Amino acid sequence: MNVAIVGASGAVGQEFLRLLAERNFPIDTLTLFGSERSAGRVYEFKGEKLTVKLLQHNDDFKGIDVAFVSAGGGTSKEFEKTITKHGTLMIDNSSAFRMDEDVPLVVPEVNGEDARNTPRNVIANPNCTTIQMVVALKAIEELSHIKRVHVSTYQSASGAGAAAMDELVEQHAQMSRGEEPTVNKFAFRLAYNVIPHIDVFTDNGYTKEEMKMFHETRKIMHSDVMVSATCVRVPVLRNHSESIWVETERPISVEEAQAAFASAAGVTLWDKPEEKLYPMPLNLESCDDVYVGRVRKDLANECGLTFWTVSDQIRKGAALNAVQIAEYLFK
């Protein structure tokens, strides 16, 4: 099929290039699009040199079957009709359309069937923290309905883009030289720090990032589950971590939960604390699955379970999930 990547020069766009090659995605032609700053750059794909075209309001998407879009919400909203008007399926990585009723919000392991109903030729990729969580929650939901979720996230610099990753590296280097660290991408210095503030605060005291986890989880899982999140930025380059507590309708044993995680699509269970085997960002970069460990009964609630997850934010949290949506539909 004919494929396009919009935002090809960004961290997620570059991950799209790697994944499409690694997974041998069926491609006849691949077209790269970008902003004025990116247009003209050349990238290699399977031995072929591809030049980034300027994204414009024209007919460049005529004949393209699927466009993977990761260029920010403003660009997605502005170019939606340009991208889809000739029938191109737009799989969008921004927050622009996630809560629109006529746009499916899809994690293939959880609600792949929703991708078949696309009245606007648009499918939304969920927020990275939500993707990671619902892949794990799906395993528990199949045992007993989840009534409540409390989650604290430990989100890497990659969630704010390649420039944020560069800034974290530079901050450590600057501080080692005794220099004042550069702070541009976050509200405060991230090196040797954690920041309990991702996105803007809303009237209820939660940030938009935290409210995304509430609303997106309910839409993806077709559930009345209540989600309370605290989202924290940590000085890690890639891979988000999440500490998740769930309350189910009936008590679930640790053994039941571990068996469910071990057999769940998109999940790898690493849960042998006596051997110091549990997921960490350190050793899971560029892995596809959501890794789960530290599965425990909650001490304060008979129907409660708590567990720990790690997943590559750029990969499963963004580019891989979008590619898996396309694979699900066109397989």
C-alpha cells in the first residue's frame, strides 16, 4: 500500500521509519511530510533515500492509503481534511480528536474492533500513559470488572519530544561542569529532580495529562471505571513507568492476576522480586510490550490489586500502537 508519515523528522516520525522497516509493513511507496523547517531533509528507508516534502493544502495525499501523523494537535486539526479528502486513513498521534464521538480511540489489544468504524477516515492514537495502562488493565478486566483505578506515572523526558531528551542530557553535562543548567522544555530543571506537573492545570486541580487518563480509559475500555491519576516527570530518557492500583468487583488473587498478565496480548510478566526481576526503564528501551511486575494484593482493600508497569513511550506509547492499528485493519 501507499503510506505517508507526517512529522517525519520528529522523534515519533523517526520511530515510524524504524518500525515500518523492522516489521516489514507492506509498502509500495512511502512519502514523508514535514514543516518548512524539516522539508528537504533526506532519510533512508530500506536502502532508498527519501526527501521530506513540505506539508501543504493540496492533493499530495491522493492515492495514499494510510498516513501516520505526528506533528502536533494544531497541525492535525488544520490538515485533517487535506489528508483525508481522497480517502486516506489518518492515524493521528496528537490529542486533537481523541474525545470526538465520531473518531475511534484505539489500542489494538484492547478495542481493535473500534478501528473498523471511521466516519471521518480518522483514528486517534491515545495518550502514551493511557496506552500503557489499558493494555495491562485489559488482563484484569477479563477476570473481574474494574471499578476504580489509582495511578501514579513516572514519565520520561521522551514524552516531551527529542529536544527534551537532549535538554536532560545537556543538563547533567552542565551540572557536572559546575554550570547553570539550561531550562527550556519543562517548568523546572529535570536533572536530579522530579516534577509533579505535566501539561496545564485544570479547574479541578488535576492536569490535562491526568484528565486524559480518566476520559481516554473509559472510552477505550467502554467502561464506567473511575480513574484518578498523578502524572510526574522523572529524569529518565525513554520509557514511562506507572504504579497502578485497581479495585475489582470480586477479589482476585496474585496468582490469578499473574496468570492473566502472562497470557495477555502485548504484555510481558517480569515478576520475581526474590530474584530482583521487575521492569525498569534501564533495560526496556525499544521493547514492544508493556512489562508488568510487583503484583501484590492491596493491604487496604480486599478487592484491590497493585502492580508496576514499564513501557517504551516512543514505541508502544506512540509509533508502534499506530502501526499496529494499521496492521490490524489491513492484515
